[in-house]
Amino acid sequence: MDYQNILDSIHDEMSYRDVKGKVASYIPELAKVDRKKFGMHVYCGDQQHFHFGDSKEKFSIQSISKVFTLAMGMRLMGEDLWDRVDVEPSGDPFNSLTQLEYESGIPRNPFINAGALVISDILVDQLKDPKQELLDFVREITGDDDIHYDETVAASEKSTGYRNIALVNYIKALGNIKCDVEPIVDFYFYQCSLAMSCEQLSKAFMIFANRGRILENDKKILKPKTVKRINALMQTCGFYDEAGEFSFQVGLPGKSGVGGGIVAIHPENYSVAVWSPILNDNGNSELGMKALERFTTLTGVSVF
């Protein structure tokens, strides 16, 4: 497969001028990002790399981080984790409080904010230093120590994160939060502020395409059963209210973030990350969705 030629075609065909969405503004620091940014990186199972544009520039990965924290939570709790979080698409906005009342404080899935906050509670409860251990985890699976939290973004998250604070308090009132609210939301805001490039993200997500093993050294990080669960959740719940559309158009398990990043994997073949900060009405990168649809069309390969 001539991946570089395919990526070059996508780069030539597409531009920020072709989409009509907006950069995220509810987190003030994200509103400052240049809407013209556009990069893509493919990391293949034979360790080849292909890329274009701003693929090496770091950006705030936001909800993509929920895949990392879910993986850490599953390593700690195994199948018992599903007593705290469900595995169904939500049908509501990612920051909704509505379903929690009807479902006794059990979030629909770990990728909506309520679910990710329950995962944060698990990590805060069971790890001595969850922020450092999350960094250690991501650095290990990428083989790259140059991954850090963006302190400015974390502060911006904290200054506007009232709804997430409300979610934790509400879930705690319903009996599904163990720790104090402050350390949970502090960890959550920091995890969302992780700054990574498309290149780093594609390397990080290769463990989900490689049965839980680091490609470069074959070190086992996750059980194949865990990877199976995570990939299934990315397929059905990874794109807020647009998961069905992403499956229909792109046909890969993946996860998006309101920083404009999207990562997707084809098991045993590749991991691909794309970044364009212009979001559609569902909070997903508009240009990123188009680029990945074109990518699987031109390659003729998806999981379906």
C-alpha cells in the first residue's frame, strides 16, 4: 500500500477552507488555536511512518485521553470496572447529566464525561500519584519522554469546568464516586490537557492495533481481552453522538477530542491520527472526519 501517496492526495484535496465549523471556545485556551492547522500521521505494523502537514506539532488531546485512562483502569480492576460504568452509546451530549438520575449514577460508557470522571475516581483511589502514572503510561507506550501536560490548558479547564464538577458531585450523591471531588476533577482536567502530536498519538494507539503490545519491543502492556473491549467501545462510543456516522463513513475504531484530534486503528495493520481544530456541531474535527473517510476509501480497507 502506497500510504504516502494516499496521504499526499488527501493533503492536496482538502483544506480548512472546505469546512464551516468552529474551533472549540468553551475552554478559552482552545479558542486561541490556529484554525488553519492540519496534519496526519500513519504508523504501520511494519514500523513505517507516513505523514503530512502539522503532524509533529503538539495539541491538546482532550477526550482522546479517556482511552488511556480506561486502559489504566482496566489494568487495575479488570471486568469489575463494568460494575461502575456501562458500555452503551449514550444518545445524549458528552457532558449530559440527564441519564444519571434514571440509571442510578452509572454512566452509559467510559467516554462520555460522566464515565471518564468515574474512571478518574478509580485511578485517584488506587494510584499513589495518578497524574504522574498517566504520564508514565503514555510515555512508555510511545517510547517518548517528551510528552507533558499543558499547564495553561489545565488552568483554562479549571476556570470553566463547572459542569464537570457538577457531574462528579451528582454521581457522588448517587453513590458511584468514592473519593473527594477536588482531586478527581483536578486529575480529569490534567488528563484532558495532555499535549501530543499526531505522530505521538499514532504510536500510542498502536498497542490497540497490536493486541496490547508495544510494537518496537513486543512488551505486553494490556491483555488481548482488554484491547478487544476498548476497541469495541471506540467503535460504538468514541465520537459522542456521531459514532454511528464515523463507523458508516470511516469504518474504524477510534476516538476524538475537542482539541481537533482523531485517532483510529485498523487491528494488526496501522494506527492513524489526524488533527484539524475546526469542529462540527457534534464536537468532532470536521476536516479530520473527512480526511479519515477519504483515507479508508482510497486504501479500500476498513474493519468491515
